[in-house]
Amino acid sequence: MQRVFYDFPTAFEMLKHYKPFLVCDGAFDFWNIELPCEYVRFSDFTPNPLIEDARKGAKILRKTKCDFIVAIGGGSSIDTAKSIKYYNHVDLPIMAVPTTSGTGSEATHFAVVYKDGMKESVADEKLLPDFVVLQSDVLKTLPVYQKKCTMLDALCQAIESWWSKRATTESIEYSEKAIKLIINNMKSYLNNEDDGNKNMLIASNYAGKAINITTTTAPHAMSYKLTSLYNLPHGHAVAICLPKVWKYMKNYDDIAKALGKQNSEEAVLFFEQLLRDLKILPPENVSTDDIDILVNSVNAKRLKNNPVRLDTRIIKNLYKKILEV
């Protein structure tokens, strides 16, 4: 059973009895976070973690004989920490401290690493962090664009989880809570207000819990190559995919109502206007040759949860609409 804390002192109290292996990126130095014990720091990983990074971390973890894993950062830090545990083959407790409100990695039992340039997922029930710290203060230093992208990632996760073939009563409940929290706190969050930051972290956690049950669908599957080809943040890439996919699929008025709209048509228009307002736009300088590259990149396995079948022809047409070419 995952335990959630909302402040550092209470959460970190337990670390006094351990020697933690701290997985964090360079941003950690700006948060003035202090662990109440001796620890080993590991920051030698890329923003899109490589399988080599995880294996290197696992080797250092074994060598230093740490007995607890603490991940502080965005999805890359948390995914790296979970991957290190996976490749270490030892069941150590994990504490995840998300510093962005979007990936939901602190609430899932899988992690993403890259192998030979391809996205690869590792999954195990033991990868679900045992402890989570939702400390909203860490969001205050995030650039506005990053806040937008991570918020949109959480919103897309919640929507996709709701319409997924694997949706359950529990996952839909998490999705609905996440969507309503995001919509109701968006303005406050983007204004960097305390309540907005706190509620967006909680919303992201709910979206992560939903995805932990269902995994993602077509918008995520179609976003990955957009990220690498155009150097777009993940949240930006998936957000420009989702309304085009939803418009093709139609229906899902229950999701629309959670967004405060009457039907799916209104919801799609709302989402597209939201992206324009946030200046989350398609990449520039797109070549028509890119379309085939994108189509061929879509992993068919990641489309299995999508409620409507998408073949190569449909995916190609969707990419043309997403990229406005």
C-alpha cells in the first residue's frame, strides 16, 4: 500500500534509519532539500534515460550498499530510480518526490528507458514507489512552459485512461478526479499560486494512478517520435495529438462533461482552443517526408488499448492534421 506525505520533514524522518541512494538531476541543487542522513547521489543519466544509465546506477547501488532509493525530480529521475531497482534485482523501498505535476511516474509500476534509440518499458508491481511526497513548494521554480507541458501530460493521461479498453470503475474515478482538479486549478497553477500548485500535484497523482491501471492509448503512442524528431517536450507532443485523435473517434460525452462541456465535439473544440491559448502549437519547418517516418514509428502494441482501431492510413491522415501539412 503506497503511503503519501505532503511535507518533507514527516516523510524524511524514516530515512534516518537508512543509507539512501539519491537519484536526482542537477535541479536538485536549487531546491535546498536536505536529507537527514548520509546518502549516495546519482545524477549520471540523460533527460530521456538510457538502459545503460539504469544499469550503471544499479552497479553503483550495489557497490555502495545503499538500502533505500530516493528519487527527487521529474519523470526522468523517478523512471531512472525505478529502472535502477529493476536492474538491481533487489527489492529496496523507493520514495518518490515529484517536482513536476505531470508524469505521474510516482504512481505507476512501470518505467521508461531507451535502448538503441527505441523507447522501452520495464514493468513490475515492485516498481510502484512505496512512499510519495507531494510537496508543492518545488513547483514554484518551474518555468511556465514546463508547467504547461506537464499539466497537459497529466490531462492527456486522465482522458486516455478513461477511454482505454482497459478502463475500470476505479481508473475512471481517478481520471474524473484528475480532470476536474486540472480544469478547476489551471489558472491558479499557471499563476504559481500555492493552492494551484498543490492541487495540480494531486491531480497528476490521480492521473498516474489511472494510467497505472490502464496504460496509455493512441495519442501517447503517436507522440513519442514527435518528441525526438522535433525536440518537443513529451507533454507538448501528446497534447497536440489528443484532440485530433478524439475528433476522429468522436463520442465519450462522459469525459466531455468532466471537462465542463456538453459533448465530445465541444470538448475537442475546448481542447484545441486551450492549446492555442497556452501557445502549445505544432512544430515549425515540418517536411512532408516526416509523415512516413512518424507513421512507421508508431508501436502497434501501444495502440491495443485504443477504443477505436487505427490503421496505417488513418494514422497518416491524423499526423497530417496534427502537423497541419
